[in-house]
Amino acid sequence: MQYPVFLKRKRLGTVIFNALMLAVSVAAAVYNIVSNGDYWVFVVASVLFLLTLVFNIFLATEKTFAVYSDKIVSLSHFLPKFEIKAEELAGVVYASEAKDVLKINYNTDEFDLEKISGGNAAFAELGEGMWSAYISKKDVDRPLSEVKYIIESIKK
């Protein structure tokens, strides 16, 4: 696998919906301007839809996570910041029955569950760690099973 692997949000549906709403509000504003009607509501709606369209395009192009050969980093401005080194990674499991959220378990040097337990290998087999980070399927542009595989492949 070639690293780094960058993950982005899936926002195509929202972008298309905002573009359609912008087109409708602009058309209504133009119609009301031509017919000498009250058009300010439509102009405000058009500006609002334009701003949300720009924001959703920004979200669609923003990288959310980067998986390097030795670490995972969150990159988004709207997600909690974390950096998990490969040696700190305890395991990756699904956080829900619906398999729509990944839970990344990890340890830090100060709080390594295996070290605290006296070297008990059972914790390593369970893939449990003292800390957790979550990745939702709406935050990545790939299936979560593929994201899980990518993350597990850096574990040393």
C-alpha cells in the first residue's frame, strides 16, 4: 500500500441539493425583479444558499484524516485533533452494530493498558486501549471496512 492515504468527507448529495436550491432561489429572485414584485426574500435566500453551497464544497474538498505508514492524523478543522502513532495503536473495532462508526483504540506512553496490567497479553488480543478515537462513515469517502484495513495495516 502506498502511504500516505488521505480520506475526505462524502458530501456530493448535499452539494447537489444546495446547488438546486440556489438555482431555484435565484430564478425566483429574477422573476420577482422582472415582475416588480417583492424580491428581497429571494435575494436573501439566494445569498444564504450560495454561502451554504460554498461551505459544503469546502467540506467536500477538505481532507479529514491522513494515514501514514507510521501514524494516523486528523486533519479536519471540524473534528477533534489527534495523532496516533503505529506503536500506540491497540486495535480497530466497529463501535456500533450498524458498522457505521470505527473505534480506534490506542495507548500512550503514560497510559499503556498492557504495561499497567503487568504485561497481560489479553488486552492486546482484545484490541483495547486506554484511549479511543472515532471515525464515522460520513467522515470518509471509502467504506469503513477499507478504512479499518488501512489502519490495521500500519500496526506494527
